[in-house]
Amino acid sequence: MHEVTFNDSRSSHQFTPPQALLPTPELYDLMVGDTMQNLATASLELAPGVTSGAVVHDNGCGTGAATAAVMHLADRAGAQITIEGTDVDAAALTIYRNTAAARGWPATASRMDSQHLSFADNTFTHSVANALLFVLPGDGVSAVQEAHRCLQPGGTLIVNSWHYVPNLAPVQTAARVTRPAGTPVPREGMDKWSDPDFLHDVVVRGGFTGDRVVLGQADVEVTTPELSQFATMLWSFIGGTSESGWLTSDIENWDAATGIVIDELRRTPGFQDLGDGRATLKFVANVAVATK
């Protein structure tokens, strides 16, 4: 099984600064807060609503943000549905199952690679891939192909990518300032996903007919944890993901790097200080809704 996680590094360097937080699913949920559920909700609202009898695949479900969004919309419509969540992260799936049981979701979960699904052809009425494609190899095309195979004729695919991400550039700036000139910066190459046409092309390469793919954009407002804590999380999760990985000099430059992240976050468009140490950030998502 090909493991892909939210903080996969392009480096084989095993060193990690002692200040770096352990990248657990629980800490990830604390860092992203309501981002993933808000993204899923905004994306789903651009698609036809789920109705009773829908069989939904939450592809790359993580701890359940997209499932929560689907259930909110289904409950609002009075729709009786079923959901199958899949992910490669066993720890995230444990949280997903516990949440599903606690909230009474009609959902089950399986450990499965989105690029090699075990479901039969024509299984689902809806397939949701929330913040998934851009973390996969090959631009996620093979995952779209598998989603297409598993959708029923007339079924709906909902996928998204980030058009604007306010918390990535601050991390990249911190890396440039605190590391030697020429050191690769984290998450280089993500800019292509800001173009909605690139997302459209990925979906078409995955097997959907171009005239059956509808593009949209959605604003996603997010409330951060306390900013110094948030900066520490961001730098811990993303700072070591470039080809160079973490440097030993990152130990002595840790406070400088997280300070730069905070300063740069405050300069991002849409930043609003809430006055209690937290802030709101404005993200913009590209959304593609495709019909098989």
C-alpha cells in the first residue's frame, strides 16, 4: 500500500529538530481546525445535493471532515444515505470510526489506497475527494480513474484544490530567510494547483468527459488556534518536507522561523485578528464537479 500523508517529505534525511511536534492525526486536526470540513461543505454546495438512497465514497477520508459535511447536508435534506470512508492512515481511520459511532453516522471505513480501490465497478452515487489529489503522485490522475470506475453511471465526483492558501507562503518565507541560499523550500510545485484549469485537466485525464466537468470556486474562512501555537504546528508539519528535509541549523533558528511565520500570516489578505490570540484566515478553493 502506498502511504501518502499530509506531511510527506521529499527527503530521506531522518533528522528532526527536537522542537518539532510529532505529526499525529490528532495534532493535524487541531492545526487545521474547521478548515477541512469548511472546504468539504463549500465544495458540496456546488454539486447536486445528496438524496435518499445515495451511496457516498469519502475518498481519503482522514478523520472524517468530508463525512461530517456530507452528513450535515443530508440531515438538512432529510436524506437517508450510506457512506464508505477510505484512507491509508490507520490512526486516522481509528478516529474516523470512533467519531462515526459517537455521532451515529451511517458510515463504515476501510484502509485502502485511493489509487487502488477494492470496490466493484459502479458502486457509488457520489465520490468526494477532499484535499486529496494534490498530495498524490502523478497529480492524482490514477485516483480519479479509480473514482470514475467505482461511480455508477450518472454518479457525481466532487474534488477540490487550493486556489489560494494563506499559510503556505509564510512557511516558505521562513525557510528562505533562516536557511542557506539555494536550499529548496517546502512544497515547491504546488502553484500549478491554483489554476482551476489544471484541476479540470486532471479530472478529464482521469476519464471524465470535459463537457461533463463543471468548475467553481469557493471562499473558505478558517479560525486558527492561538497564533504562536499555530505557527509552531505549521513549521513542524511543513518545514521539513522539501528535498533538503530538516537542517541541523533549524534547531537554533526555530524561534526565528516561527516568528517569521506569524509575521507573514498577519500580512496575508483576509487576515483578521480576533483579539484572543486566534485569527481568521481566508482560503480560496477550486472545485470540480464531474458526472460520469
